[in-house]
Amino acid sequence: MSALLLMGGRVIDAGNRFDATADVLVKDGKIAAIGPEAGAQAPEGTERMDVKGLVVCPGLIDMHVHLREPGQAAKETIATGTAAAARGGLTSVVCMPNTAPVIDHSGGVALIQNLAAEQGLVNLFITGAITKNIAGEELAPIGSLKKAGVVAITDDGHCPQNNDLMRRALEYAKMFNLPVLDHCQDYSLVSDGVMHEGYWSTVLGLRGWPSAGEEMIVARNILLAETTGGRVHCQHLSAAGSVKLLREAKKRGVPISGEACPHHFTLTDSAVAGSDKFWSADGRNIYGFESAGAPQAAWPAYDTNFKMNPPLRSAKDRDAILGGLQDGTIEILCSDHAPHCGYEKEVEFDYAPFGITGLETELALALMQLYHTKRLGLPELIAKFTVGPAELLGLKKGTLSVGADADITVFDPEREWVFERKETASKSTNSPFYGWKMKGKAVATIVAGEKVWGNGVN
């Protein structure tokens, strides 16, 4: 029998509304006890971990991750991606299906399951494609994907433009109790845009990607969810209008939800102009970035590590995302971890691929922008990494209930550190946050009772 006792931490289980200093006993990969009885029930030979002054919570879940395997192993693998997740305090990740080949059939699901069993450090859940080859033309076999074990369907990286096809996808997915996750992008409006359409795109001479290109599809999804009763989840929201539409729809009881990524509620499109435009001479941030320290690392204009889809938007949009997270309109936090090879990003801004890595920084950035600014308390923030994704995807995760899987994250919300390129576990390094001062860090990641990552905890 293997046993672990976490002693004296602040235990926060948002799903059970538990927030108190307590001990947590883990036995045979399950939560055995919480509270005074935990120490008393610990068997002889129990490993003990002193976590006084730290937060102990259900293992964090990232429901939007690109692991690139199969077919793009030069960018990331299941082994390296899950190692990065463990460093970031994540015990479960959900991988997107835009691999090569696309995960649009049961054989692709089985391949990922086998690779995860052999190489994965954390729990790995799989999404299947909405359409065959994510081409937006013909529905994938949704029933057989569900039977194979997917937890949702999405064409992430692409967006179905045919509204009738999307309606049929929602109807079929509803039959199999699967949520549909949508990358909200109207191609006719976005066209060949590479950054947010606004002041900075004009100054920099870059093609604009208007907010309406996202908002149009969010509105479409609301109408289709209302029509079909199928669950639609809008991925990586970035625009103020999207938050407003979502807020109004949820008040009407429409089965729709949304997620936000740290880069969209931390940065603005001004970052593409370079750090000399982002910071004043005295080190004060002139665009409202709130962090543990200043100034951050310097970067040049047109840095392709600030190119993502949807793009970084205006300060007004960023404030709306923060407001949506604060009032509960947006229930889920995730990274949209999108690794790319260095040579792919080392080109002109127009030609670089969209996307950044994020597994190792999402917790710190969320703490800095939401907790340390007093927008959210720790229980509310943790719920967006645990209860939110677990409920949407039907995962038996995100809780410290007795008998639940012992997936646990231990973090120090006050620990200050610098994100260094040499310390990343990811295979790719296309992050805009290297050299940045962070506040808040995972110090132990426990999956099924086993510590898969530890940094400064005994």
C-alpha cells in the first residue's frame, strides 16, 4: 500500500466549497481523508510532505492543448507536452485533434491513448474532429468517436463555416452527450489578417483581423445552441463583443460557455509594436499590465511570439475578458498551448504560424492578473481550472472528495520567479513570456497519488 500525507496546507476544493487549513491523506492513488482524521488514518511508512504556507487543490485541468503528436513531433510530443504540463501544475490536459493525420476516426483515438499510456506524465483526454480532416465539408463519425473515448468534438485551428453542417453537428453531438468546442472565426471577415484590426495594425502596416470575425461566429453558435439544445463551447475568446453576447445568452439559459487564455487577458495588440511602446522609460506599464514586478523582458517590434489566433486585441477587449472572468460569464481558464519549431517563427510576421506555448505559465499569469489584482479569490480562480472543465467535459476530476482520484496541485501563490527558456520542458520555445517576472508557481504536481513534478517541497 502506498500512502502520502500532505500536512498543513490551505486546502481549497471549490466543488465541495471547502477552504481551510487541513491535512490530506492519499492511499493507493485515491483521496482517503481530509482534516484531523487524515493524520490519524495514515498507515505506517506513509510519505509525509510539509505544505504549510502553500495551497493544496484538486489537480488543475487544461482543456485546450495542442500536443502535435502524431505527425508533428518536431514541435511537441506527448512526452514533452505532458512534462511541461506537470511543471505548470496541471494533472490533466485535453488534446486537440488537428494532428497529422487528424483525429477524426477511432483509430486515431486509440493511437493517442496508447502513446499517453506509454509516455504521458499526466492524465490525457482526447477530442475528436467535428468534420473529416477538419475540412468543414462532411461530418466526422461522431458516434464512433464517442465510443472510442473522446470527451468532446472540435475542429480547433479551423472553424466550420457551413451553418447547416454546424447545426447537424450539434444535433448529433447532443445524441451522444458530447459538447461541441468551436474555434470562432468567420473566414470571410478575417480573410488574411495577421493581427487585431485597429490602431496598431495601421501603424505597423500589418493586415487586420477584426473582432467581428470572432463575434459573428459566437452569435451563430448562440443561435444554433438555442435552436438545437446542443452544448456549444466557444474557445479562446478575445473580443469584448463576444463576452457581451455570451453574457446575454447565458442569462436566457442558452447551453453555451466560453474559455479565456492568459495571453488574451494579459497582453494587448500594442505588444506587437515592441517593448519600447509597451513600457514607459521609468518602467511603468502604460497599457495597464498588472504584474508582480516591472519592467519585464525587452522584445523588438514584429516579434512573432506575439502572433496567435485569435490575436491579441485592444485594452478594451482585454478588460472585457477580465470582466467576463470576474463575473462568471467565462467559466474556464486554459492555455491554447500551441508549440512551433523555432525556424517556423523566425520569419516575417506575415508568414509565421499562429500560436504560443503556455502550459508552464498559465497558472502564474492567472494568479497575477486575477488573484493578485483582487478580481477573483483563490477558490473562484481554482474553480475555472477544475470545476469548470470537469463539468463541461464530464470528467471525474477536479475534486478532492474522499474516493476521488488523487490528482493534486500544490502551489505557492506568492512565489516570485523568472520564466527562463533553459528551464522549459516543452520541445518548443515560442513563448512571449521568457524573461518575465512571475508571481505564483506550482511546487508539486501529483497524479494518481504519485508526485510527477516537485520544486521545493519535501
